[in-house]
Amino acid sequence: MSGATAKQQLLLRLATLLAATSVVFSAGCANMQKTTSQVADEWSDDARAAVTPTTRLNMAPFAQHLVKLIADIQFGLSGVKPVYTRQYLDGPEAAEFIESMQEFKRNLARIIAYSGRVISLARSNLDGPKRANALADFVDVVRPLERGNSDIKFKYTEEDLQNILARIRKQENLLNALQVAQPMVVEAARFLRDRVDELKKNRLKVEMEVEKQIEDDYLDVLNYSETLKRRQRHNFELINLMVASVEKGDKSALDKVAEADVQLAAILKTSNSTVLTDEKPVLLVTRRLELIDKHKRFIAGDIEQFHKVLQELETLIDGSDKALQKAKVAVILWSKAHARLAAGETDPAKFDFMSVAKFAFDLIL
């Protein structure tokens, strides 16, 4: 076959391959475009359903979605129940953090209670002024509980709150009443967001406190474990040197053994040979390794327990961080959803904050 003919055949095969690749690529793009279009159509259907106009204000979507999500997050804040770390959670930082978390969950419960009562009020048969008056009766529940040792404070004084409640009672309908209540909701959300950041900082103090207790508790067994490892490595090195002396005739190997180990040096001193001829050094090192292995197995249960404690601590910390972050996002969305209602959105809500939030949580966390 001539060089020109071979070159022509090669070009032909390349052209065929490129053509086939183009077909596959085009088909793949078409399928991808089809899939994207289907997703877009489904999203459009959902969007059209979500913005169907009505003539009445309906807060049911707000309360239903918020109650469900915040209840999920509150449950998540309970986290994994400590088993191995329970005994280390009695320090001052841990006790303070646990109490602060309990208070934070109670504050989320207050938001849940408010949202639930809003939906009940929206479905009631009361007229406008009575609905506004009823809102004033329970809107104060959004005011969070405050811990005395926290730097985060609710900015409205008791006098400010009473003025807001009085204004709510003067409104002619529920929509206007919600608008007057919105600043309280915004401030409650700000307070809870800042509390999340404060809790995260305090969590670091708890982690340091608990880790210190765990290390102190296991210090002796951990030190002994390291000692056994060092001795094991030392004796393995001696074995390797003695093997080199016998198998490779390394004349310097026994000198290194004598320099590294006093006990073996005394045994080797009786022999003038530069090559290992006595089995006593090997038997001695072998007995040492057997004893080390026995001791390692003796403390293996304690070492395993130590790692279980650390693993559980890591799980607790990770779960706490994720739950707090979810709670922070949920509170922000709750405030925004309330603002949309107060702005007069109709049934159903234009934008399902909670569904988007849950979708984001699933992707990110």
C-alpha cells in the first residue's frame, strides 16, 4: 500500500468518526433541550397555579408552610442524643449552651404559635375590627424570651410594645393590623438571627471545654498507647538491622543495634563476630514485640471508646451548626413571608418561600 493511499484511508476514517460524533452530540443536545423544556413547562405550570388571582386575603399558605418548616427545624435542634459524651456536658460552658439552645427552641415555638393563631384568625368569622383586636391579643407572643447574660436584646421597650398593640386594636381590618405588627416581626427575626450567631460563637467555647475534659480523662491511656507505638517501632527497627546482618552481611548493622539498645549491646558484647550468630538477641526482641502486642490489646477498648467519644462530639457539633443555620434562614423567610402578607398578597401566595428554602437546604446541606 502506498503512503498516499494509507493517508487517504486515515483521513476517511477520521471524517467518518467526526461525522458519527456530530450525530451523537446533536442527539444529546436535543435530548438535553427536551429535558430542559419539560422542566421549564413543569415550573411554568406550578408558577401559573401559584399566582392564580383571587379577591380575598388568605394567610393559610403563610402559616401552613412556616409552621411545618419551623417545626422541622425545632425538631432538628434536638439533634443526636449524647451517649458517650453525656458525662462531659456538665461544664459551665456546656450547661450555658444547652440552656441557651432550649430557650432558642422555645422562641421558635412562639413563632409557631403565632403562625398557627394567624391562620386560625384568617379562617374565623370575625369581622375586621374584631380580627384586628384578636391579633393584638396574641401578637406579643412573637417577642422572644431573653437571657440575662446575652448581649442580644429586643429593641422595643414595654412602652413601645403597648403603643404598637394599641395601634393594632384601632385598625379596621386584619390587613392593616398585620402592617402595624410587621415591625415587631422584623425585630423578632433580627433578634433570633443575632442569637444564632451568638450561639455559634458560644458553641466553639463548648467544643474547647468538652475536648479538654475528654483529653484529660484519656490522657494516661493515650500516652501509654504512644509509648507502646514507639517501642514497637524501635524493636521493628532492631529486627530489620539483625536481618540485614544475617542476610546481607552488613557489618555495621550490629554496631547500630548495640548503639540503639543497651540490653542487646550487653548480649552482643560477648561475641566478637561482626555478623549475628546468636539467636538470643532475636528471641529477646520477639518477646518484647509479643508483650507490646498484648498490652496494646489490653488498652484497645479504651482507645476505641476514646474515638467513639470524639466521633459523637463531632456529630453533635455538625448537627448543631446545621440546625442553627437552617433556623436562621427559616426566621428570615418567616419575616419576609409575613411582610408579603402585610403588603396584601392574595390567595395563594405569589412565592412559596418555604418550598424554596427546603429545596435549598436539601441541595446545600
